[in-house]
Amino acid sequence: MAAKTVKSSRLESLDILRGFDLFCLVGLEAVVHALSHAAGNSWLGGIARAFTHADWVGFTPWDLVMPLFMFMAGVTIPFTRTAASGGNTRIWLRVLKRVVLLWLFGMMCQGNLLALDPDRVYVYTNTLQAIAAGYLIAVALYLTSSLEFQAVCALLFLALYWAGMEFITIDGFGGGDYTPQANFAEWVDRVCLGRYRDGAVAGAGGTVVFARGYHYTWIWSTLTFAVTVMLGVFAGALLRNGKVGEIRKTVLLALGGVVLVGVGLMLGHWHPIIKRIWTASMTLFSGGLCWLLMALFYYVIDCLGVHRGLRWLKVYGMNSIVAYMLMSCVNFRCVAESFLYGLAKYMGAWYEVVVAAFCSVIIYLILLLLYRNKIFLKV
């Protein structure tokens, strides 16, 4: 990783939108759930449910956090100097470095890499690895083909994902079955990842025992991960187009978002919206919401110039990988309880609220220190 300084040419709305996404993930979610549990009222319970993933079919606001993170990785591609500087070999070395680092970071966060136990390592389990896979496909197409060809590829990826889920039947999986235990993407993960799937362990006689209740999929879902990132590329290409006025960009983003949401909802009648296996309908629906959020933030921040009360989100947005890694890899609860444990006997359920808030503040202060010293770690 390399330290970089702020550039005035950055798309500020992107930094703030990314910051909003990471603030919800790193700073807000644990506090909301602790508050809901402590207060025990229906109003806070409703808010907490918005910060909870859908059980299977369906979509909640919390289900948008990962697609939005991936979408914004795509938005940056047309703005990066990777596509415009250095020779062909240097460009691809940069791309591969990013992919490898994101993959390793993902294994550190969720793949048990830091346990240094080969029997407990999982190779493809995490948001950062989904970004890496989607980014590799999206940037390869961006560097070698036109936007029109990329759009055709995105449609082909969606069609291929759908066709596999609908028409391939093997070992009792697939054939249009979208249940957690018997969908085609589940079979692909079990076969391709085997013991290296999250939660899986080696059983007797060389068998693999898969974790009960774990039904996130990654291998077949890479097709739709790529489309999520590519939807970001298309939005980024529009935002970077100097021939299109700011208001027209906003309108096109909003219209594109409405179309994607509508198509995703319609497709969802036959091909369910399921975030855990990243169905094609979910990809389009969540991508549309990302376009709408991008339109809103771009219009308010870059068109109207409204920044008051929003710039603090850049503390998260300009060090998003650091924020994610801090949340995933460092046990700040131990730090919090080292100072606060005496309050537990007096506060009851509210103690968890204080601990969650303390952890969030620690992460924010670390990110603020980096921000004020203009240290921005990018892969």
C-alpha cells in the first residue's frame, strides 16, 4: 500500500457516499442494535430491522451496504490514472497488485488467515474478495473494449448466471431451485471450494462437512459481482464525461436507477431477489438503488455545492479499506471493556450501547488522525 494525498479534482460526492456506506457499517450498525435491545420498543426495533439482512428472499436497506461498496469501486475505474498512464505491463501489474492485496485483506478479515492454521483457512469468503473479483473483470474489460461491448458483456453475465440457476440440474441441486440448500450456486461453491469454503471442516474419510446455515455463494456469483462493479463503471464513465452537463448527468443517473430498479423488480417475479447468492434480479435492483444514491449525492454535493454537515463522512470514505479492516480484524471491544467494565453492574443492557459507541468512536478517531495527516491508504 502507498500513502497518497488529497487531490482537489476528486469527485467529492463519491468520497462522501462511500463514507456514508462505511459509517453505517463501521460506526452505526452495532450501536443501533444495542440501542434496540436496551430500549426494547417497537420504534427502535423497526430501525434495527433495517440494519439486518433479509433472511433469504427479499431486500432490506442493510442488504445495500455490500453492493454499494462494490459499485463505488467501479465508479472509480474511469477516474483512475491506471487507464491512462504507464505502459501496458505496468498497468496490469497495478491491477494485479490491487486484486492480490484485496484478496489477502479479505482472507485476513474473514478467511482465518491470521490464525496461521492451514486446516482453518478459507479462500473466498469476504466482501473485499468479491470486490477484487468483480474489479478484475470490470477493469480488464474497461482497458480493452468500448463501453458498448462492456454493456453487452454485462448482459451476457446476467443471462449466463440466470441460465445456470434455471437449467442446470446436478446432484439434486439447481433446475430452478432457489432454496438455500439446493440452488445451483450452492453446488458450485461446495464443489469448487470444498474444505476451503467458509465454515467447512474436513470429515472422516476425506469428506467435507459444510457449516449448517451458511449459504453465501461466491464462485458462480462472481458473474454478478462483476456486473455490480461494471454498473459502477458505467456511472463513473457518465460522471467523467466532460461533454455532458452536471444537471443532465444527474437526470441520466436518476433515470438509469429507476430503470434498473424496475427491471430488477420485474425479473424478481421469476428469478428471486436474493442477496446471499447475488441473483441477477438482486444485481439489477441493488445497482439501480446505487445509481439513485449516486445521483442524489452528486446533485447535492457536486452540483449544488452543499457540504455542511457532510464532510466528516470523508474521514470514512477516503480510508474505506482501513475502516473496513479495523472493524473486521481488531477487537476494539477488549479495549472498550478495559476502561468501561466497571459500568456493567450499573447499566444493565445499556452497557452494550456504551461499549458499541466507544468502539465506534475509537475507529473514527483513528481514521480522523489519518485524515488530518493526509494519509490515505489505497490498494
